[in-house]
Amino acid sequence: MISPEWQELIAQKRAARDSYIPSAWRVPSQIMDKIHPEANLSAFDLLKESNLLTSREIEITESWDATALLGFLASAKISSLEVTAAFCKRAAIAQQLTNCLTEILFDKALDRARLLDEYLAREGKTMGPFHGLPISLKDTMMVKGEYATLGFVSYLKKPPAEENSVIVDMLLDAGAVLYVKTNVPQTLFICEGYNNVFGQTMNPHKLCLTPSGSSSGEGALVGFRGSVLGVGSDIGGSIRAPSLCCGAFGFKPTANRLPYAKQQALIPKGWPGIMPTLGPHATSARDLTLLFKSIVQGQPWVRDSTAQAVAWRDVPRKSKLRIGVWPSDPDFPVTPPVSRALASAVEKLKAAGHEVKLLTQPPSLKTAAILGGRSLDLDPDQSIFKILAEAGEEPIPALRELRPDELVSGREANLAEIWSINADKEDYREEWGRIWREEKLDVLLCPGGRTTAVPHGKYGVPAYTIIWNLLDFPSSVVPYLQADKSLDLPATENYDPVVVDKAPVGVQIVGWRFQDEEVLMATEVIAEVLAR
Amino acid sequence: MISPEWQELIAQKRAARDSYIPSAWRVPSQIMDKIHPEANLSAFDLLKESNLLTSREIEITESWDATALLGFLASAKISSLEVTAAFCKRAAIAQQLTNCLTEILFDKALDRARLLDEYLAREGKTMGPFHGLPISLKDTMMVKGEYATLGFVSYLKKPPAEENSVIVDMLLDAGAVLYVKTNVPQTLFICEGYNNVFGQTMNPHKLCLTPSGSSSGEGALVGFRGSVLGVGSDIGGSIRAPSLCCGAFGFKPTANRLPYAKQQALIPKGWPGIMPTLGPHATSARDLTLLFKSIVQGQPWVRDSTAQAVAWRDVPRKSKLRIGVWPSDPDFPVTPPVSRALASAVEKLKAAGHEVKLLTQPPSLKTAAILGGRSLDLDPDQSIFKILAEAGEEPIPALRELRPDELVSGREANLAEIWSINADKEDYREEWGRIWREEKLDVLLCPGGRTTAVPHGKYGVPAYTIIWNLLDFPSSVVPYLQADKSLDLPATENYDPVVVDKAPVGVQIVGWRFQDEEVLMATEVIAEVLAR
């Protein structure tokens, strides 16, 4: 039970956050009154209804991706101050409509934008590849002087960060403007958007649907274009699931190619399970490349001894990709919109001249889900639950339900289990290795999840994403089509075409470990085909 | 106790091996009679005395490195048959003088050489980067139809290999000639050269000294120039220690950059400790690059799902390296010849214009030795010792003495220990990270071992090499100078300048994880300076 003392701290935290939203940016109360996690409403419609954005602000936040904006910023066609102000305002509205933010840094962001505009005028050159661009951050990133509660009630008593996460230092050195931190679900180990500190983050496309998670706020914010570039983290789908559910692009690199050092405390040091990885949320495929490439070219391993010293490689764009297609696994059947999107993507890719190879005997996804579950179950101390208990928090239902007994039953977390996981993983990777080898795949195309966004609390086991964390294979998601209740039939016990109608759909693109460059190249190529 | 039945199998094995040495290549008995593991004799002197090699054979085996020989082979200036015959003969003599071989494949090698010569004549091009060159292999590599006993008595009953190790396939595809497999110490977990199947491998520079190990036979064979290029493996120093002790070059890459798949069974699958890695033994720095680069450019990850998909990078040669120098650790004091060689190397490098930076506060080597010991102690089943027990083998004294209680006492191999090792390793790596960062190091120069070669059984804990396995940092060794009883004083309880007189000395060059290319580049640069 969360005590009244903690409840008071929660109320103060929310009030403090909201106080950073200027009154001129407040969504009218007649709109705010309609917003709740069961509302069948689109944040885009509500934005229009609010009439808060000027046409210039709409143009800035909706017309371009980060790459285009950075071009304008570098050539001083548009000032960082104007871009930053527009995104601060749109993020403020996103917060009010979807509850996606944890920390608001608008004043600092606007100061920083002015400084960057002056720098460009004075020096005649940019500060770096992100010069003047507002970049959003998942709450786990530490920004000096700012909080990082991760939605843990007990973390409300943690002091503000004394130093930046390494990725934050690198973004700042490269000229980025930091303006918001974004929400996460309780413990970050579920693909949902609820925690007791900040409440429920909602999907901008339909408030009654989950944004998924754990980079829930990034998903909602970038999906709403309150940000065009954000940094999230992924240990089982936490970048890709919310990107897909919210209609955005996302990329989970090979672990530790982006610098993970100095994130807020979560898993104790020494964790032998699946390694989390940072990665971009974006509104275009090329922006995934932009973020990953710019950071890797900044040599993160020089600053972070946990980062892989694997340099960026330019890979030539292929006009004819060899794409393996894995449409669905029988143990985790995909819903009709997911299946339709993938089939449509395959047709378009074929028509565009790519070689598409349907996998006839793919390895079992259940094997990966079980191995993934076992690999996340290696903490006999249950450290994460201790953080909850410190403030009397109970696990939310979605967290309690996450690991069905069938996936991990009969296992004991001990040294023999690590040997067994390692051996099973090696065998399982080899099963995929044989396919990659025999089919000579550039990349694999598969679902990014069993479903589109579903009602809050119902996302379930992210089998189609955790498999690639287990294998440490880089993978991206590309939004494509949306659920259509007239096409995506039939309804079943676990699938209601009306409930998910208009939810974004997408596909996942997967490459071999360390072939991040190839995955990004293929993602750009495939996204272009799908956009035609 | 090894039973008479097993003793008989051992005798048969040795006789079978020796039967592959043609009588014309036999070392005269008056020389053979002098050979034993306490003999203060040089195999080079005995070779001369034997008068077995023609001047042409001496020229072929002593004048060039692999790179030069491959140039002659590719341009048909010299045939593979002539090169192969010369190295078979010299390897046969090496075997008789130092007992370095386990399997002899001369007939197949000569057939293969003929085939390659025909191929070149017919096709007008080489089969690949190793066209026609004899390459030696540590006994762990599987060659179809050949045995791989690893010196385990119980492995004498294993059938010959049914398929090649992946590295073997790649070498063959690249045109290599395989002609010998080389000896290892009991269990491969010590830097010595003795096992009950093949007996004692001796150091060619001085038979009474250890060749070190576990790539003992590679060290002795390449040190004797019975091979100019070999493949060994290293989990704690097993390539570098024998290379140094036998006056050769060696390189331990980042784990799994060379394909490890399908080695003979040793550590059971799933091992969570330090990962072993393959690497080259050579007679020049550029040959280390040659082997590593050629294999990595062959994309081992396409054949071996455990190999890192990290492509070869060309790194520009630096005329001015920034070299950190770590001369010695107080807990593992180096002997006078090691110290003198390092000091002399530093002077030469300074004189050649390189920036040399003495580390004033290096991390503790004892921390690494303890962590290394703990990381090799994660098998409660003691699988390695079970392999010995199967044939009644007792651990040899050097193996029993390897892990002093002080290094691992009070530890239990369990899940908590893995967390603890991981966390301690991360902290320890960060200690080195700070140094690399602050000193902006290209590479680190340090001892490759506490001593030169010492009497058999006395090599001890390879702290100066296992540290880089623990951290997974690529590291090479470069032979430089030799022990000199008139210079390397004073004698101490554990150091006798007369015993080690004339033993080869050398230095170790270390780079950050995955910076294999930088280490190889620096090794070439430094070796050139030291050769002046």
C-alpha cells in the first residue's frame, strides 16, 4: 500500500511537472475533460480541436524529419529557437493529451537553443550533427540537475542527477537540445505505459489503446510528432513495441553499440541476463541511421568502457535485397491487421524487385520466448520488486501476468541454469544461422508483435521482439498501414477489430548481430518501398 | 593410475605418429640420445649437427615469413610442393628434437601441394590468400579423418574427426596446406607442455626450458621455424606465452572474431567463464595481420554462428603512436631479462619518435589474476578433471599448483558469483578505461609474462596474459632480445640467470576490445622499430 506520505510526494511531482507548461500552451478544459484511458479519441483530432498550434508550428513539427530539420538548422534557414519552441509546445500538448512526459526542461531548452543559434552565427559552423535539434529522452537517461524516477514511487526521494549519462553527454556535444524526458511502465519490464508516479500514458492514435512500452512516453511523443527524434532503451521490445503501437520508427541496435553507461539505477550491476540497449525513436528510417551513426562515429567506447569499440561502417545501398519472410509463428498467431500489413509489404517488395524468400521451417518462437523468460529470471533477489516494495507499491496486473508459468516453470535461477541458457541459446542461434546461411539473407522481415496496440494492460508477452534481444540481433520497426475493421476479420476471442480499428501497424526488420549498418540500410530501402 | 591397457594405447599412438616420419628425415641416434627435458641444448645447434637440411631447405624455412613465401607461391617463383616438402622435413626434425607434434599429415600435405601447384598453373590464379602455404594447427582443430586427442588419454578412444573445424574449412578454401597438428599440456589450462599421451614438448632454444602453453607445440614448432604460420588458441595466455617463450610472434584477438566452432570437445557448451579465442603464431608481425585479416575478410560469421560479424577494417599506419607503458606490477614482479627488454624497447620507441607514456597508477594485476581465476572456476562439475579421471589420469603437479588458494579462496561457484564477477570485471575494465581515455592510448606496452621460459613445470600463473582474456582485449607478443646471464642480474630465490640464459624475451602489445586492427597495426610498427 502506498502511504499518504508517498501519495503526497506523487501529487507534488505531478504538479511540479505540470507547472512547467506555460498557460498559453494549456489545452482547454472542455477538451481535457474528455481525456481518459478508455476514451476512443485521437490526440491528433483533439490537437486540431484545441487550435493551439499556429500553422508555422504545425509546419515545423509535421513536415520534416530530423535529417531535413537539421539541414535547415545547419544552413540557418530556420533557427534552433523556433524549432525548439515549436517542439516544446507540441510536447506540452502531447503531455496533456497522452500523459507521456516525466520531466519538462523547456526553459533550459530554449536557453540552449539561443546559445546554439549564437554559436552558429558566430562560428559559421554547427556544434555537431544534432545542432539545434530538440531530442527527447526516455526517463532512464540521466541529465545533470534533472530527476529520473522511472515511475518508481521510492525513487521520488532520489536526488537529481549529478552527472549526465554518457549518451546525454554525446548528444549535447553534438549540438542537441534536450527538452523533455518521457514516461515508462512500472519496473520497465512490461510493454505497457502505467506507473504509480505518473499514471497512464495513452496512445496518441487512440487514447484507449496502450502506447506499449517500456519506452512508452517516447512512443507516444514521437508518434504524435511532439518529437522527431528520441532515445529509448530496449531489453525485450521496449523501443520497437511502442514505436509500432504509436506509428513511429524504432531501432534496437546490437547491445552496447550505443553507450549505456550512467543510466538511472535499475538492474543491479553484474546482471548476467539479456543486456538492455539504447536506440532511436524517429519519424523516418533515415533518422534511425542518423542517430545511430552520429553517436557511433563519436566513438562512444572512448567515454564508456561498456560500449563496443566497433566503428561505423558505410555499407552500400542494395537495389535488390534478399529478404527472408517469417509471417507468423503457430504458438503466437498474429492478428489480422499484422498479417495483412506483412503480406502487403511482401507484395510491394516483390514488385520493387527485391528477392523475397518465405521461410518454410523457421525455428520455434516459443523456444525464444522461454529462453527470453529464463534469461530475465536470473535475479533470485528480485531487485526490481524490492524497489517497488520500498514505497509499498504492488506490482500492477500486467506485470504480474507477464511470465506465464509455462514459460519458466520448473527452473531455478542458479549457475547450472546459466550454463543451460547459454547452451540452449547457442543452439537456437545456430538454427537461425543455418537459415541465414542457406537463404543468404540480407535481412529478415517479420511481425514486430502479435498485435497492434491493444487496450491498456493487455499487450502481453512481446515474443516477436524479445527473440532478437535474446539473440542480440539488431532490429528495426517501420510503420505501415493501419488496422481497418472492415478488412481485418474475423474477430476472435482475443481480437476485436472494432477496438483496434485505426491502430498503426508495421513490420520488423532483423539482421545478424553487429550488422546494424546492414539493418539500417535495408530499413531505409524497405521503408521507401512501403511509402510508395 | 593409467592402466596397462591405456599405456598400450599411448605407446601405439606415439608409434603411429612417428611412423609418418620418413627414415631419410630421421635425426641420427647419437643426437637423439642427447635429447631429454633436462638437456641444456639448443635444437638449432642439434639441427646443424644433424646436417639433415639441404641449403635450399634451410633457405626456404629460414629466409622468409609467410607473407614473402605467399608472394613467391602466387607468382609461381617457387612451388607449393617444394615449400611444403621443406616444412614437412623441418617439422619432422622439430618433432624429433622438441616433441612438438601430435598428428603428422605429410602425405596428404604433399598431395595437396601438388594439387595447388596444378591449380595455379591451370587457372592462372591462386586458390586464395594462403595458396600453397603449409600452416600448422594446434591439436584442438578438427581435420576430417584426423585425430584430436588433446593429450587426454581417454580421448585416444575417440574416432577421427568427421568434419573440419570452421577455421580449417576456411584455411583450406583459402588455399592452405595442412601438414601437422601440435601438442598441448594436460587439460590445456596451464602454460606448460606436458601430457600423458605425447609426453614433454621442449623449448627449441633450450630443451631444458618449457615451451610454455597451452599452444606448446605451436610455440616450439614456429619458434624453430618448422612452421611459419600456425593457428593456436588462447584462454589465459595460451598463444602468447609459448610464442614469447619460444621467440615467436603471437596474437590473441578479441574473442570470436576468428571462428571457434567445431573445435574438439573440451569445455562443455554453455560455459559462462572466459571465452577462448583462436589466433596466429608467426615469425613476423605482418604475418599476424595476414592470418587474422584473411580469415575475417572471409566472413567467418557466415559459417559459424558463434563468430562476431565484425568486418575487417583497414586502419591507417600511424607514424607516431601513443603508447602507454606498464613495466611491472608489484605483486607479480618481472625477472631482469623481461624488465631489460621492456626498458630497451621503450628507449627505441622514444628514439623512433613515438609518444611513450609511463603509467604511474596502473590498476592492480592481482585484481585481474583473482578475477581470472574466479572466471575459470565456474564449473562445479569439474568437467576437465572428469576427462582425466576417465582414463585414470592424475592432474600433473603444474596443474594442481596453478590456482593458489589466495586467488580464489572463499568463493563458491554459483549464480551470485557470476553477478559478482561481472560487476567486478566491469569496475576493473573501467579502471583501464579511465587510463586509456586520459592518456589517449593507441596501445599499451607491457610484459607478456613474469619471466622468460623457465624449467619445465615452473611457468605458474600467467597473470600478464590472462588479464587481457578477462577483459577480452586483443593483444600480441613480439620477440625482442634474449636473456643474458651477464646482464640480467641479480639472481634471486625464484630467478636463476644461468638457467634462463639465452631464452627469448619479448614484449606484449594490448588494445581495447574489438580494436584488433589497431593492435595489429601497432604491432607491425613497433616490431619494425625493435628490429632496427
